[in-house]
Amino acid sequence: MQGVLTGFAVIAMVIGVGYAIGLRGYLGDNGREVLTKLAFHVATPALLFTTLARADLSVIFSSRLLITALSTIAAASVFVTVGVVRRWGAGRTTIGALCSSYVNSGNLGIPIAVYVLGDASLVAPVLLFQTIVVTPIALTVLDLTGPGKKGPLWRQLITPLRNPVAVGSLSGVLVSAAGIGVPAPILDPLNLIGGMSVPAVLLAFGISLSASTLPLRGRERTPVLLSVALKSVGQPMAAWALGAGLFGLHGAPLLDVVVTSALPAAQNLFTYASRYRVAETLARESILLSTVLAVPVLVVIAALLG
């Protein structure tokens, strides 16, 4: 359990620094917004490009990826269905669906994969699926359904190509698929810039907490509870059912897919919500609660399947 505790401790400390910054006002009134824009437009695209440009795309054809995709779709579909019935709106429903199914595969998934599962590459299928498929689709929906003039049809069709996060992801995949080696003078600056992504996201999240009330007290209570239930319980249960029942996995392979599905909602979802100014409270509270619940959930999973 050292890996679980270590991963969460690192995240909690950085968020705590952001919380202190917010309380003291060191970055002024626009500090969170600046960090969010830095992460969304610059650091995160660089991080995703450098990560995927060196990734082994053969994991796309693994059973782990298929289980990840199906469990993600299952959890997100439940939230989308409820959101449509309750008329929560496209943007709010999209953010809620992401919080229900988009796991923290980077800054938390990697250390947990190393310390709990013994292999950092086991989180790669989740990372690839989320960055190649889920992120471009979700951000395209947010782009097309947000306020403002949408422009002609051709401009709407190329929306993913105008989103920096999607461009960074897709560019990295193309470089990896083509077998192109990125020269060090280009890759090293991108690595340096990409290194700002996770700290910027966590600090911005901490700053947002300093100005927020206790969770589950506002109008977002119902969607927050639904997204947290789906993320913390629904998605790992779906992964277990698919892995054990449909694919016949057992032992370590089954533990791998269930643990990765039980990771909490990713902090960068708050960046997306802030960037599009939609469902920020929903994203913040869902991430916070699912992160807190992930500790006992992962301990139980490790005890039952380990």
C-alpha cells in the first residue's frame, strides 16, 4: 500500500501549496486563471506530445485497452443518460461524464502502477485511450456547444485540430506511428515545458479550493454524487465484470485493469471546466471527493484481488 499512499501524499502536498497561495493571495486575483491557461494552452499539449511520441502504440490492440474503453463508456453513458433526462445541458453533462470515467492516469496513475502493480507501462493503455479518443471528443463537444458564434460547417469539422490539447495528443501519436525520432534540440525544450503541466494543474486546483465552500452544499450536489459514485464504484466494478466475466482474466492481469479503473478523476478535468467556464464546481468537488475515496477503494481492491 506504500504506492497508494505515496502517490496521494505527493498530490495532496502540491494541492496544499496551491491552497496556501490562494489564501495568501500571492498570485493576485487572476492567479488561478493564468495557471489554468498555461496548463491548457502550453504545458499540457507539450506533455502529451512528448509522452505519446515515445509510446508503444501496440498497446492499442491489447485486451487491457478494450476493457478500459468499455468501462469508461459504461460509466460515462450512465451520467450522460441522467444528464439528458434531467436536462443538465451539454457542457455540464460532458464535464460530469468525464468526472465519472476519466481517471488520473498520469501524476497519480504512474506512481501507483509502479508501487502497487510493479510496472509503469500498465497505465499506458488508459493514458493512450484517454488522450487519443476521449479528450478530443469531449473538448470538441465543449467547443461546439459553448457560447459564441460557431462559424461555417467546415470550421466546426476541424474543431479538434484547433484545440491545443487535442493537437498535442494527435501529433504525438502520429510521430510515434511514423517511427520518427524527435531531435533533442526540439524534444528537450518540450520536456521542460511539459514538466509544468502537472504542478500548474494541481496548484490551480488548490487555489480554487481556497475560495470554495464545503462540497455537496450547492446546486451541483446531485451530479457530484452521481459522478463520484460512478468513478469510485461503478467504473471499477464494470472493469472487474468485463475482465473476469468477458475476458477471463484473473490474478495480476485482473488486478491491473481494476486498479487503473479505480483511480480518481483527473485534476486536468478542472482545467477543462475552467477553460470553458462550465461546471467548475462540479469538476472541483468530483475530483476532490473521488480522490479522497480512492484511498480506501484501492486498498479494498488490492486486498481482494492482490
